[in-house]
Amino acid sequence: MTILKLQHIMSNEIARRAFLSRPPEPPASVLLSDPFQSIYIGTTKIFKVPFTWSFINLTNPHIAVVGITGSGKSFFVKTLLIRASYLWNTNAVIIDWAGEYKAWVKQTNGIVVSLGKGDYLNIMDLSGMKPLDRTKQIITSLDILTDIALYPEQKRVTEEAIDQAYVDAGFIASEKAPDDKDAPTLKDVIAILQEKLQEGKYEYPAELENAIYRLRQFSKEGEDYFARKSTLDLGKLVESGLVDIDLSALPDERFRALAALFILQTLKEKMRSEGWSETKGLKALVVLDEAWKVASDEKSDAITIVREGRKYQFGLIVASQNPTDINEAIFSNVGTTFMLRIKFEKFLNYLQGSMNFSEFIREEITKFGVGQAAVEMAFQTSLRFPGTFILEKIQGEEPLYVYIIDMSDVLTQSELSSGAIQRDYQFEKDELKNKFIEYNISGEGVDKIFAAMDGQSRSIKMLEFVAALKDAGVTIANVVTFLKSLSIDDVLITRIISNAGAGNAQI
């Protein structure tokens, strides 16, 4: 016989007991904003509530997007840019590290600028700034990209030479530059330093020689992309709709980072000079994709845009596979974070520690398919509901066609059942196509690979995929590089190459 026991409990104690716990989603009144002032992203996973994004009630309009290769980052960015353009007539400048967006921008009748392929940026252009201020920006860029900060004397003489180049070109250091006067270039700065060296009066000639050598890295014939007269006006580009600044043809990371830093510096000045506007929406969105060198350094103007952008109606979108590449000052202050699929424990630990989401959300993130995301929003006022929720799938302007590379033909039965090794890799079509282009696969070869995948419901076994890459002329070394880009470990890559009949490969 069951004995019932009565217990005296105070009402305030009952109030503290959660008999029913609301699932991790904000209420519909928060998820659904004014349709004329918000962007539709998708529906939530649990209650299927439409989610429309607006920065009106958020701390700022800036967005961080993180997720592994093939998770749908670029698909989301494209969707947001297109809809912001429709809604607010928002301009967009994409600082395109790997040329991932240029084909799409061309298709949408946007502007593509290809540095290293005929377009040049003179990093001494003033864009209406005071020469004194631009000199400081150039020195900051050198601080980020080189070791000049370790050599105070070299830094001093370089700064003096930049100032002198502006004076020699007819500028007044403390006055805003007129628009009709051409700025000097880095070659003019180098000439000033060389003249000083040849005079033989400078006390530390070795310091001068090293200062000259450092600047020559960016002004050699054939690599003087930033030491010649500019072929484009960044101030006008930020008002030109959708613009892709393709950096993929530049020789290395230093050149790409220098370009990105200069672009951000110029856009920041443009943002400040335009000032505040009463019109609603966003004037411009700046996209920084996988630019770890620029997004990670606290001296970068990406941080300035994050801190000041809201009042000028400028937004920054930072996208990366690695959330730890994004400077904490950026990552902790963005108004919205979209977390697509992430599998590395250290990245999950970083995100969970930063946003304090539940174990349920963490587990879901590891299982996401392409286009699924967890969303974290930072509201201006504290609200009594979870700030992190899950989207069933990002709904883009076009259907999100997912292409799958199936690993089941190279994994053992125990590996398949344990789930310890990723069973498949998923890509949106444009992302996979850009990877093929990166490895110089011909248009005919790309079409053949997609035709093979389309004939199998957009899926292909790993060994068949490797064979298709070989048939398209991809070298074994590049096949290995491709597999490594998917974070497949070396032992498994060796197994794949061996089973594909590719012979021995250097892993």
C-alpha cells in the first residue's frame, strides 16, 4: 500500500520550482520582427516559427558566421546581402580572400575588382584624409604585417619618409587632402630613404637599409600592386551596390592582408565622413571572409568598425572556419552569431564559453547538416528567455542544393558504427565548384563531376570522387591537399589514396 505524505511548502519555494521548462527558443514576438524592416532567414527547429533578422533591438548590426568547410557559410552571406539590398538598398563590399564570391557577384550584375590581375591600390591614397592620419594608418599596417615594431629606429625613419613624400607631393600634413591631387606612392618613400642612405650622414645606415628592404617587399616590379597609382576609387565602390574585391591572385597572405587592411581603413574613414542618417536600415555591409590576419589583430580597423558601425549604419560580417581566429573584441561584441556545423572540441569549448549555451545546443551543432545553424543574439535589454536557438535550415534566394561526398566506402564497419569519424562531407554547389576551380579543373571536368553526382542524387562515394578528380587532371599532391582541407587525418588519407589506386602519395 502506497503512503501519501503531505508536505508544507511556502509559495515562494513553489515559484522557484520549474515544473515545465520552455525549450531553447525565444518567443515568437521576438523572432518575428516587422517584415518591412527585417530579413527572413528561416524557421526555428522546435516550434517552426519564422525567424526574421533585424538589428533594431540588438546591440549592433554586426554578424559573426562560423562553421566548417561545406557548412553553408557563403550561402548564408549571399542570402543576407541580397535581402539587405532588396529591403534597405544596402551596399556591400566583400573582401574576398579566396575569390569565393566573384562568380556569384558577376551573376548578380555586381562589380568585381581583381587585385593582382590588372587592378591596383595605392596604399598612400588619402581619400580626403589628412596626410598625418594616413601615415599613422600605414605604419599600423606595417606593425600588423611585419616586425617593424621590434625596430623603433626603422619605424621612425619610415614614418618620417612617408610624411616627407606627402610634403614633396604638395600636401599639408595637418589638412584634409583635396580630391584633385595625386598622392605619392611607396616608391617615392623608398626614393627618399635611398637618398638619405646615399648622403652617408645617417648615424645608423643598417637601419636605413632594412627599412628600405621592408618596403621593397611591396613595391618590386611585377608585385607593385600597392605602389602604383590606383585604378579604382574605394570611396565610390562602397556606394556601388554589390562589390567583390577579389584578392586571390595576390602572391601571398601578406599582400592579401595589406589590401584588406587598407580597404578597411578607407571604408572606416568613409563611414565617419558620411556621418549619421535618419533613414532606417544599413548603408553598407562589409564582408570579411577567412581573413584571419586582419580579423585577429586588435590594431585592425575591423575592430573600429565593430565599435562605431552602428551609429553610422555600417555593418561588418566576419566569417571563419575557426572562431578563435576572430579577435575577442570583435567576437564578443557582434550583435548576432550564426554557428553552423562545428566539430572540433576546442572550437566548441570556445563558443560555449563565450556564449554560455546549453549542452543540448552544443550537441546539435556537431550534428548539423548544410544550412542548419544555431543563432545567438545580443539584445539591448536583458530578456527572460534563451538567447541561443536553432534554425531548421537557412532559406536562401535559391534552393540550397547539397552535394555529398560519402565516406562509407573507405571506413571500416567499426568506424561506421562508432561515429568517431565523419561519415560524409556536404557542400553547397557554388562552394564545391569554387574548390574545383581552385585546383584548376577545366569547365568540362567540373561539368563531368557534377553530372556524375547529379546522377546519384547529388552524392558520390569517396573513391569514385578521387577517381573523378584524377580523370579531370588533378595531381595526387593536390588530391591530398583537397582531402586535408576537409580535416581528414593523414592515416585515412593514405587509405583513400591507396584504395583509389593512386599509388604512393606524400602525405
